[in-house]
Amino acid sequence: MPPSLTRLLNLFHYSVFIVLSVALACLIVLTPADAIYQCYITQRLTNIFIITGAYVVTFLLAVLIYATRIYTNRSVLAGIPKAWIPIEKDDVGKSVRRLVKEGLGRSALIAFQARPRDVSSLAAPAAAASPGTRYTEDEEGYTPGMKGEWHGQAGDERDNAIPGIDPGNPPWGHVEHPGWSSPCCVDLPNLPYRTVIHELPNLIEAKAVSLAPRRPVLPGQFARRRQQGDYRPYADEREEEEEETIPDTRVVEILRRPGSMTLREYMFHLSSLGVVDPPEIAGEFLALYEHARFSGRELYEAEFRQLMHVFAEMLRGMRFFEDSHLRVLGDVTGTDEYTESVIGPSDEEGETDSSGSFWGIEAGELGPGAPKDPVTAVTAPGTVEWIEEFGGDPEDFQKASSAESLFAKTSPTTDGDECLHDCATCSTRYPARFDVDQEDTLYGNVDGWATHLLVATGKADWVRDVADEEGSVMEAVARGGVVAGNGRYLGLENETLCVEYARSDEYHQHEKGQRQHQPTTVMLLPGFTLIDHVTPALVPDLIRDFVDQAPTTTTPLLRLSLSDTAAAAASRTPLRSRPCPHAAVILLCSQGTRDARCGQSAPLLRREFERHLRPLGLHRDLDDDRPGGVGIYFISHVGGHKYAANVIVYRRRDFGWHRGQRAAGGTDEADDEGAAQGIWLARVRPEDCENIVRYTVLQGKVVKPGQQLRGGFDRETGLISW
């Protein structure tokens, strides 16, 4: 039927329907209207109300019945299962019809692309099809959503033709699975990214070791030049081919990565040797690698390709081990001869003897010929911060001029955008009237201390002055007249030794008269040393044999020497020491008798710290002696309650320190260097705990140095805040 005739019939149909509807309405209304009018003329008002009410009720009942019928029909239709919804042109409007067509076309494309097929056999016929051929819905080979163009072929081959879509920009977008490359990827099909990421440190080490200079197996002209102190490389390839060579084992030992060394430390080491060039690219690689390695989110293809691009650029820029370092190595060994050095078992076996190796050489032992370049601390792509590893005397420790010069500040460039935001999942909040001072400048607002001594009591709160507990270890330390070996009195009024009580279940309550015989455990920081069976009577032994011998906050990290301490103490005192198994400890001031805010904040912060440490496998409760992990302890008054909550973090330089001791088959305290950093924070709130764990505890960085850092020390760089 022609469209014009259809429109004419529709107009006639609607016109007749309207006329009949109006006529019927007039007939229905005419009878009651006439009756009401007659009642009005005869003044029968009661009949008017009766007739009007009857018609109104009848109308309402009709509307109710009609609405009920419509609702029932729709409910029944909705309950009928349908495989599809037939929508023709006349059923819906043009705009709805167009949306339905586009949706069906998109679904058809996805279904077609998902079919298994040989793409190579279809590519040529599809390319030969005329891209400008138009089609209509009635033509064979119509594909919905193709905007009127047909890229198929004639006959039955149209069903297998590739639709005319851009493979690089399909209408459904780029589909990929995080952590894996697509099976259709040309160069990296079906590749798990995390497997490659775990292998990158080994590839860097292999590349670095391959850059070691080679020495001849048999003496020749080149070997004789080396014996005479001439370290020039081969003049040409012919000279190199004349002598059979192997890598210099001494240089290989320097370029190898010990099992306990982190990749960041290893990159610093290679940068200091001039192997990684330029050093800035190491910072960019470390930022991408640490994000990919330690974040909980898998990488997408673009992020993985960026990481591998920077990795390849860094490998291409790595240079051969410089000859000047070979001469330095000859000075260290005390010989000018070019001889082979002895290397023990590998670090992976945990048996490497580094006493005579490059890794066992302390700062200053390399002599005048040693390279003076400081270690490179990569902070951000494009920037390099030079930090010279400290190896001097305690008197050489220097006061850091600012909070950011003492400890590194987090940067979104290297640490990700997470460092800019507090914890979003934290539901813990301080009480409504928890007010602290926000105006004072925090940095430098602590007195210096040398040793931090914690006595286990099993409590979370104490009397106002913990030294007032009669017969306690605290009283013996603070008021027993014990003089330290450095000539300074150990007491509360002298900040040389901070003496506090820590919570531990090893402490058992006794009657007041029996407390002098009550043994407990003492922890020394930064030495990370535990002393068992301590009583008030044995406090002099504690000070003489352990506190005086333990490292302090100004003891250089690389000069710790306690080889004879344990053996000498065992012959003089019943006290016994052992290394603290933790890689870090978090101390929370909880003494509510000094300030209610400390008693309120400490339990809340402890719960938040534990919540963020558990997924990392680092949480250690009071009965957990597994090596590694982080211990959380309540301590007494430390000062500065108006800046609550106060949090002190002691952390080792290497979180895997215990693996080296276990592999070596011993726990010699001489190998335990103690805490490398002590970071004192204030104004800490529950929402800060996630980033404190992520950056401060694990990396030694401070997220908000201007608002939260009170002070601390860094034994590795020789910096203190007092």
C-alpha cells in the first residue's frame, strides 16, 4: 500500500473515532443532565444530589475496573518468557527503532568477531570487496549497525566475510585482561606480566655481570700489561682473539647482587660504580617496577609496555666496569698482580663469606685510589639526589636542617598518587572532642636520645610517673644511681636514655613485696636487642653489659661490632640477650593518666595498623616470635601530648635480615646492625595509618613531614634532628 494512502486511511480512522467518542459522551451525559435540570426547575434538590452521586460513583467504578484490567494484562504479559521481542517499524517510534537497530548491530559484530575462524583466509576476500557498495535491510548480506555499507561478497560467502570495522578501534572498545596480554597480540601473545616482572632483577644482575672485564686464561701480552699496572682495553679484535679470556672473578663478585639486597639498593650500588648511565633512568625504572611489583593492581598492556621500554633503555645504557675501579680493587687486596680471587658459595645458599669480599669492606678502606662518588639515591624521573653513605664517627653526625632533609618525602612521581590521599576505607574516628595543637612547628621539637629502653609490664596504662612503682625495674633504672659508661646519668630528667614501659604478656603481676624478684624482658633500641630475666637487682648488670655495649642513635650503621658482647656478658651475669625478631616496631603512647588523648588514640591506632599489616603478612602479635614482621607496643609518657597521637617507628635497613642469619645457621648479634632509622611522628590519625605502613614502615619515607615529623635519626646517612 502506498504511504500516502496509508496516511489518508489513518486520518479517516482517527477522525471517525473522535466523532463517535464525542457523540457517545454527549448521549451518556444528556440523560442525567436533563434529569438534573428538571429537578432544579421543580426545586427537588435532594434528587439532584442523588443523581449526581450515582453517576460519580459509577464513573469511579468504571475507571477502577479499567485500570485493574490494564494492570492484570500487563502483569500476565510480563510473566510470559520471551526469546525475543518482535519490534517492527509501526510498533515503536523512529528514534526507538534506531536505538534498537544500533544495539542489535553491535551485538551482531561482537558475536561475529567471537566466532573461531581462520582470519588469514578471510582477509583477502574482505579487502577485495567494494567498500562503497550500499545495501538496504531487504538485501541479502545485510549486517545491522554497518551504516549502510557492505563489505561482504556475493552469494553464500557473505556470511563468512569480515565486517568493515577498524581492528585498531572496534566499536566495543579495546578489550583486555589486566595482568595478561591478549592471545591475539602479535609480539606478546598470552603472556603473564607478573612472571616477567619477577624476573627483571635477575636480568639486571646478569647484564651487570656480563659487563665485567675479562682476563686471559693463559699469560700473554695483555696479561703482562695488566701485571705492570696497564689496564687499557684491547687495541683491536685481533688482539682480543689471540688470548682466551674469562670474566674477572673479583669484578663479578662486586657486580653480583647479594641475596639480602633489595633491588633499589642494588641499583644505587650500580649507579655508584658508574655501570648505570645515566642514573636518572634508574629512578624512572624503579618507580615503574615497584608500582608493578608491590601494588595490588595488575598491570594493563600499556603500563607493561612502558615498564619494558624503560627497562630496555636502562639495559642499553649500562656501561662496562671502569678500569679505575680495577686499580682500586688491586689496592684493597694489597697486591699489584692480576690473580684470581677466591669466591665462596653463592648467596642463594646463604653461605657467602663476605669477610674478605668487596661487600665486607667498610667505608674508608678502599684507600686513596677508591672512587669518591657518593651512592646515588634515585628519587624521581629526571631528578637524582646524591646521598653519601655515612661511615664516620658518632661525633660526625650532623643535624638535618629540615624535615625533608632528614627523611625522604613521598612523591606521587615515584610513589604513586596513593601518597596524596589518606585511607579511604578507614571507618575509625577519634572522639568528637579530640583536639590537638595544629599551629606549632613540629620538626626539632624533641630532645636528643641515645638509647630507648622498654620494660615489659603487661599493662596499657600506668601511674603518672612510672618510676614511682616501688620495687620495679623502672625505679631501679631511674633512681638507682646507676651511671652509664658514657658518664651521663640514666634517668628521666636526662634524655640520654628514654625509659618507658611496653606492653607484653610475658610480665606477671606480683604482690608489692615480691616485685623485686619479678623477672621481665627489656628491649633496647635502636639495637633491636631483647634481654630476658631482668629484675631490679640486675639493673646494674643490664646497664654495664648491655646498654653500654649496645649501639646508640649516633652509632654509624656500618661500624657495629658486638662480637664479644654476648660471650663476655654470659660469664658475668645471668641475663641473656637475643636479637629482636621484628624488622620494625611501632611504639604508641597509651598513658591515659598523663593525657586522656593518649589513652583514647593508642587502641584505635593499633587496630588500624594491624588491619593494614595483616594483608602484607607483617603483623606480629605479642606471642608471635616469627622473624620479620612488625611489632606494635604501647609505651608510657614520651612528651608532647598536645600533639597526640605520638607514634615512633624503628625500622631496620633490610626487612629480610633474618633470612641471611637463618641461612648461615646462626644468630650472632654481631651480624645484627639494629635499627637504621628512628622516625618520630605526631598528630597521627587513624586515616594516616595506611600510608605510614606503606611508606614509613616499609620504605623509611615520611608522607607529611611538615605536619607530622617531630624528629628522629638516620644511622645510615649520619643525620639527626637534634
